[in-house]
Amino acid sequence: MAVTLVTGNIDAGKTAWMRKRAGLPGRVAVLSIKHFDSDNVFAGYDLLLLPAEQRLSLARLAVRQSAEKSENGWFGFRRFRFNQTAFNAALQMISGVAGASEYLVDEVGPMELGGGGFAPVVELLLKERVDLVLSVRPTLLSEIPAHFGFEPAEIIRL
């Protein structure tokens, strides 16, 4: 088992790096992709599950109103509203895919430190002792490994 951390500030290219890596054979990925509204204005994030190519609404800015946010299963965290159904779908997909050469999770942050978001996905993958790549903000480079109990094999800085 090796855990690699990919780090960089907002818009440093973490997700693009992860998506490119996820395109290699034998990879399974849970990616947070920027979502823009019909006016091409940033509205939040979608969850992209690979290789299934399933895309779900993951997070929307809390200040923007949409029908999605009024449905059950959405919860607030900082400046976003998150879709718990998307997190559940990520866990379900990861649970159903065995034997991948590498698993990628974008992004692990403050929500996961509180046990939410992708925390169950990360915990499952660490328990399974698989090769794992996590994207993490630079401010959490020591906190994420300490919280989840692993030592990173490599840190890629973008």
C-alpha cells in the first residue's frame, strides 16, 4: 500500500492532474469537477465517478438558489451546500470495485477531518490497503495523514 498526496492551492491543477492519472488503465477515481451554470458562472462542483463516467451534483454555492438544493439530502458546510447522495454513490462505487491498480480521491479536506464527505471512502480504502492518491490543500498536508493514520509515500506539489 502506498498513499500519494497531490497538493496545490485553488486552481493549481490538482483535479486536472488527477483526471489525467485516472485515465490510465486500472484506475478508479472519485473527482470533484467544477460546475458552471447556463451563464458560464461558477456554481459549485459535480462528482465524477470513473471509470463509470457517472456525474452527480456534489456541491453548490449556498448563496445560489436552485431546485437541487431544495431536495432532501443536501446539507450546508461553509460556503457550499453538499449532496449526501453523491457521497453515498462514491462509497458504493468504491465498495463495488476490487482489484484496481490505484484509487484516486479528489479532494480530502476539512469536511473529511470531521468524518463527513469522502471520509468513509478514504477509511475503506486505507483499510483495504490499496494504492491511493488523495488531493489535499497545502494547509492540510500534515493534518490529513495524522487524522487518517498513514504516512504519505510521496507528495506531488503542483
